[in-house]
Amino acid sequence: MKNEKSIQLFEKAKKFFPGGVNSPVRAFRSVGGTPIFIEKGKGAHVWDADGNEFIDYCGSWGPLILGHANDKVLNAVAKTMQNGTSFGAPTRLENELAELIISNNKYIEKIRFVSSGTEAVMSAIRLARGYTGRNKILKFEGCYHGHSDSLLVKAGSGLVTFGNTSSAGVPESFVQETIVVSLNNTKAVEEAFAQFMNQIACVIIEPIPANNGLLLQDKEYLQFLRDICTKNGTLLLFDEVISGFRVGFEGAAGYYDIKPDIVTYGKIIGGGFPVGAYGASKEIMASISPDGNVYQAGTLSGNPVAMSAGIAQLTECLKPNFYNDLAEKTETLVKGLSEIKTNDFKLFSVGSIFWIAFTKREKIQTAEDIDADSMKYFKSLFHHLLENGVYLGPSGYEVGFVNEAHTDADIQRTIEVFKLAMK
Ligand SMILES: *Cc1c(COP(=O)(O)O)cnc(C)c1O
């Protein structure tokens, strides 16, 4: 595979950006080698600066559920842009996207648009604290919620711990407000509630944890969280930045039929533009400024170009059978790959999300169950796939996404390439 142009571009990028990138995982550190610089995308395919073509399963890390450069999204964006790109005043398009979402989602009554998933979660946490008048939050090891201070925290050793910061620059005092426990562990959560009675503002979870492998939880566990939160006057916050509009229009809440108190969205909601959102009941959302005393604002929030991309994309998602077709296609891929029986190679999947793991385990439900040493197999697999025109997110901890644009031919080709790579 030719990659001189990507190498040149990366050398130049390293002069401008830390590690040559504007978001760390793009630097290929966990798989080694040089990142490919993307020139263009169409449907399920991307082309790099050297002219190589790839079947793409990264999909910009999830947002592109229709594939790249979808005509409906592009047309909507082009039309909106003719009238200006930002006003800092309300526009009709915000109403349209909000109505589209709320009238097709029984879990939220009001919504606020922001510009990223991180911002959505950071604001939702503030809302939970403001609404309950409590400071502490409980999160799970192995769930990612963006890079705001109180969430860059990893578990210490022990059943219930305050976390250790997982980034320099996060004050110890912030971390004192974040309790971290293992996923799939009822005892740890019960213990935390016993220890910090009436102090926990919210429990935050990715109901489908998909940022550190795919750590599928049992429905009973999510129901347990729902019940213990209700009992303790604690809000249940579903971070659906990945799962929202991905496993169904109502996300994981709809998939499991469990009602969270606050939900956050990102990724798919913006049709490939920077949009995030948080939503809840009218009563909870009444705490948000200017109705309430929880302050949150944004110069580019509800940006009209981004709103029109979101409207175009989510309108497609509402077509009959959209999610069934996507799940069926994913099943074909997963079945095809699962027939390759080497090196304890396994696939875990839900809806159109899949994760490749090298493990002897039948289930992986906690971060601790992932064998860090097995990542060497992923590294080797990744480069074989790349050489043969299949692009995955460049880390064994990342999931893959099947999008509407993947054809049967793409899926079959991918299975063939995997078979060769595994040999
Ligand atoms: C991607 C993601 C975020 C962060 O969103 P950004 O847009 O990258 O800031 C937060 N939570 C979850 C569950 C995510 O998948």
C-alpha cells in the first residue's frame, strides 16, 4: 500500500498539533504506523491522500449512520447555507429538529442543543446537581463520557472508590465528587448508596457501553440502577452519545425500555456536524437557564447548518425498517466473521455496533475483563485489513459501525479480507 502522501502530511501536522492530531486516537499510537489522511468519502467508502480506497467501519466514530456525503444531508446543508451560517438568534430549524426528536421519543419532553457530546454530558451533570442540590456523581469504570473534568476519573482499588484522575490538570478536589465502580456489579452500587446516602446527584452510565470495547450489560442491571436511583432521589443519566439514534430512534432507553431521567445525545444527532444535546422531563429541564438557575449557553448552539444536517439524517432514520435492515446487515457481517475460528477471535454486537475481541470469554461485561495483552492481535489484524482496503477505528478498544450505505458486496468483501488477514 502506498502511503507517501499520508506520511508527508503527518510529518507536517506534527509541527502544528500535539502528536500531529486534533484528537488523540487519530494518531494511530495504539496500532502503530502512520495515520491515513482522508481525502474524501462517499457512501461506505473513504479514499486517502495516496488514492487508496477503504470500506469504512469507523464512520467518523459513529455519527455517519447514512454513510459519507449522503445526498439528502448534503442538499439540506447546501440549501441552508445560502441563507447564512450562524445568527446567534433562534431559527425555525431548531424547532424542526427538536420536534422531530421529541415527537418520536417518549423519554424526553424538552431538549437543549449544544455543540459536542462532551458539552452535552458536562451540562447534564450540572443540571443533575442543580436539580437535586447534591454534589456527588457515580460513574462506571469502562464508560466514556467526554473529557470534562469530573468525568476524567478512573477507579481506584476497592469496591467503591473515589476515582483517580485519568488526566493531568484535573484537580484532586473535583475527583472527590466522583464515585467510580465496576460495571455489572450491584453490590458496589448498593454500597455506594449506603455510604453516601442523600449525596448522589446522579448515576451516569452508557446504557450500551461502547467506548472501551462493547461491554453489554444485562437489562436487569439497568433496571436495578433505575430502581435504586428512584428509591434514593438520585437521577439516572443515560449517556446516549453513541447509542442514541444508533440502536433505534429512541436509543438504548427504547431498546431496553428503561426510562432515564436525563439523556445526552451527540454523534448521529448532527448528521456529521458538531451537535450534542441533553433532554429530560419538562420539570427537570425547567432548572435550565433562562427558566431556571442552572446556567448553560453556547454561541454556536443550534447552529442552522448543523440543525439542517441533523434533520435530514434523522428523517432518514425514521423510515420504516431502517433499524431492522441495519441490524440484519450487521448480523450478516458478524455471522460471517464469527465463522473464522482462530486465536479466540470473537465478535460482540448490538444493532449496528460491533466489537472485535481476542478472548476465551463468552461474555465481556466489565473493563477488567478485557485482556490488555490481547491488543497485540488487534494491532496486527488492523494493519492487514488496512493493506487490503478495510478501515476500522485504529484501536482494539473501539467498536465498529455498520451504516446504511454498506452494501452486501461491501460486507462480503469485508468477510473475505478478514479471512485472509486471520490466516
Ligand atoms: C463520543 C462520546 C462522548 C463525547 O462526545 P464528543 O462529541 O467527542 O465530545 C461522550 N459520551 C459518549 C458515550 C460518547 O460516545
